[in-house]
Amino acid sequence: MNHHARTLLYLRRFWPRWTAPNANRYSLLLEAASPDWEPIDWRLMVEARAVFEGNYAELLADVGDRCQLCGNDRWSAKHHIVPLEYGGINADNNMIALCHVCHAAIHPWMTVPLAKNRHIHMRSNGKLEL
């Protein structure tokens, strides 16, 4: 199965779980960020990243202004549900708008500089702290 087909199959299962009552959306995004298949060739990922950057304004154009995970803050990142490195696609059904805090929580290796010497960190208990 090629990487686009695998991503589409994954997303077909992802969205009903996302919209289910009492869904743990944070866990769903963490699960999707590390799928159980091999990453694609790095050259394909570089091509996909270039397409993403070229189409950035068009993606999630109608999403509103709030983070789609916490709903509290204005979103600032267009996050790929299935990452490009795993064959994720540049389409609205594989993207979600996240605020800095939620995006940093999904990618714990990425800290978001807030001010000099201040960062958001994910604690081992799953809580975010400054």
C-alpha cells in the first residue's frame, strides 16, 4: 500500500474517533504523530514540505480562529495529523489548527519560546507548564 493510501485509510478511522463523545483528542493526536509504520524516503518528505509551504494560506482557510484541541487560544500552527515524514498528505482532512501550547504538547521535542528563558514543557504527568 502506498503512503497516500495508508494515510487516507488511517484518517478514515481517525475522524469518527475525534468526533465521538468524550474523545480524548490529545491522545488521538499523539497516536497519529507516531504511527506504527516506517517513515517515507526523506526526499519525498522534503517535496511534501515544499508543497505544504506553497499552499499554506489555502489549507484550513475556513477553520476559524480558535485552537481545535483546547478551544482556548488563537491557533498559530497548522499541524499535520499524520506527519509528512510518515506519508501524511497536505490536505484539510490531515490538518488541524493548534495553538502554541497544544502544538508543543503534541511535539514534546519542540519547545515554544515565550520570552527570554521561558518555554512550555510537557511534564511526565501530561500537564503543560511554563
